[in-house]
Amino acid sequence: MNKFTLFLVFLCGAIFAGLVSLMHSSWRFYASSEVAITSSLGAIPAGSDLELMDDGYVAMALLGAHDEDQAVSKKQTTELEDRHAEIEALNTVKAAEDLVHSGKSVRAGRLLEHAISLAPRHPDVLIHYGEYLEHHRNDIVQADKLYLRALAVSPANSRALRNRRRTRPIVDEMDAGLFSRIEGKRDDLALIPSSSASLRRIKKEAYFQYIYHTAGIEGNTMTLAQTRMILETRLSVGGKSVMEHNEILGLDLALKYINMTLVHRVGRITLHDILEIHRRVLGHVDPIQAGQLRTTQVYVSDHVPPPPTHLQVLMEDFVQWLNSPEAQRLHPIKYAALAHYKLVFIHPFADGNGRTARLLMNFLLMQAGYPPVIIRKQDRLMYYDCLQTANEGDTRPFIRFIAHCTEKTLDVYLWATKEALPKIGQENESKGLQTI
């Protein structure tokens, strides 16, 4: 190996050693820098970190503002959709008018029903549909209801005012005729002697029916046979909750309290009477809340009842109305129906308001000589719809609904005791001959 080769080998080794030394120094510098950074992290964040946190809050505020913008945009979209629906409804009304003029009233009726579904509060749509019902279906009661609803939206609407002046006297006369017919059936039932076996049977059956239906309206799933078994034997039904059993027992206690204590008592109705009814309705279900005015706000579908701080005054005003001469001069059915509605509107209890209101209504009807009126669970949707209409300002549909329920109940009593009616007629005839 010559000298030149040895020199090259030596030079390469020196260069390699220098590179290794340089890399080692770089690694030590990096490691020391990392330690310095780590040691500088303390409990208090750096100013830059605080600035980043503030930026985050700003971003959240911007996000909230974006949500508000979205809410405004959604409201504007809803208003625009409602406006489009109104335009479509008015065009549909115009098409229905053309069909009426061409003699196609059935198709016109379907179009008007569609228009009402599109714009249920537009006065022109309400008026046109009311006029159709009045002139082509002879449904003056429903037409009068639509005219009144149109006036609630547009009080100065001359067409609605003119139509209402025409229909209101007719509807009032029809309502008076309905009340008179029901009074006649009540008087027929009063002629049946209390010793009649058929009357005793129907009273017992109607008792079970009342509890079954009034509990069923609130969602109780007991069948009529199961309800009867619980009331007769006090035995439990398999597969049913304790609460459903207690609802049946509570209604039984409340109805017996009314029948044994309140109906035959002479004097004013008091707030204590209403609380005692509720105490029995809810006594088995919720003993703490039973007979107590609610202390929290409740919400019932679209109706927001008064706050709990107003309940004492509202209930005192309600009791004062119950005992007022102007209320007691009303027809018993109207009086009882309005009492039911007013109590449900106030919604004074945390639970059991509907059951208590129906019991109060029947207490007033029983004082006037009517049997306990049954609102069938099959009619629940109509029942709630009439209550909603009353919330909107027209109580007449609810009063008529209660009147029809009263008539149906009387019809059942008279049908079940029909074998006693001819005997009563014969007795009256013989008494008349003796008088002559």
C-alpha cells in the first residue's frame, strides 16, 4: 500500500469522526431544548393559551348568533309557507265556487274541506265553508260555529257579521229545543218508581259504565268486566298496574261521596267540596297531592294553565261563580258543562283534573234530577276537540256535546226500564178516570 492510499484512508476516518461528533452535539442541543420547554410549562397557562381560549368563546358566541339567525330564518320560512298555504286555500275556494255554480256541490265540498285544512284561521275560507254547509248540507250549527270563528279572527268582517245575524237565532232555538227534549226524558225517568227492579239494575250497570269510561278517557286500560270485578270483589286483575287499580278505586270513592253526601245537601258549594272530591279521586294514586292545589306549572297540549300562584284566587272566583244567581239561572246542562270547562281550564291539580271536573259536572246534574252522565271513551277525541274550541272562545260546542251525552245516558235508562213505562201510563190513566 503506497503513501497516497494511506493518506486517503486517514482523511476518510477524520471526516467520519467529525460527522459523528457534530451529530452528537446536535442531539444534545435538541434534548436540552425539549427539557427547557417542558420545564417552562406550569399551572398557569401562557398568555397565548389564554388568547386561544378567548377565541374559542368568541367562536361559541358566533355559533349562538348563528343559531339565532337560523331561528329567524326558520320563522321567516314558516311565515312564507303559511302565506303560500293561504294563497292555495283561496285559489281552492274560488275553484269550489265555480263547481257550486256548475252544480257539482259534492266536489266543491271536498275542495272546501281541503281549503280549511290549508288555512284553518283565514276568515274568507271559514266564511265560504260555512256558507256551503248552511246552504248545501243544511248544517246550520256548524256554519254558525265557522262564522263565529271568522269573527274571532276578523271582528269587523261584514260578511261574517251578516251571516251570524241570520244563523244565531236559529241555532239558539235549536239548542233550546234540545234542552227541552232532554228535560222531557228526564221527567219520564222520574216517573219510574225507585222500587222498580229494572231501574235498580240499570243504575248499578250505569255505575260500572261511568267509572269504566271516565277512567278510560284518561288512558286506563281496564275492560268493563275487569272494572266490574274490582268494584264488586276488590280483587286485583292480573297484568294490570297498581295505579290502574287505584284509579278505579278512587273514582268509586269519589262517586259514593257525591251520592251519599253532596247531592242531598242544601247550601252553597265550597272549595272544600271540590278538594274533597279530588282527595278521593287521587287518594289511592298519590296521597300527597290528593286534595291539594298544585304548586308547579303544568302544560296541557296547546293550553298553558294559570301559574300556581294564581290558583287560590281563581278557585275562589270559580266557587263564587258556581253559587252566583246568574249561573244558577242557567239551564242545568249548560251550568254543569260550563262548570266542567272552567275547572279544566284552571287545571288546579297536578293530576286528576279531568276526572274531578266530570264528577263535579255530574254532581250538579244529579242535583237537577239527572242520572250521572257518561262520556264514552270512544268519544274522547270529540270531547277534547270541544274543549279546545272552548279555549278558543266558543263554549257552545262543548255544551252541546255534554247535552248529547246526557240524552244518550237518559235513552239507555229509559230503554232498560221500558217495561215499567206502560204501567206508569196505565196508572196515570186510571187516576185521571177517578178524577173525572
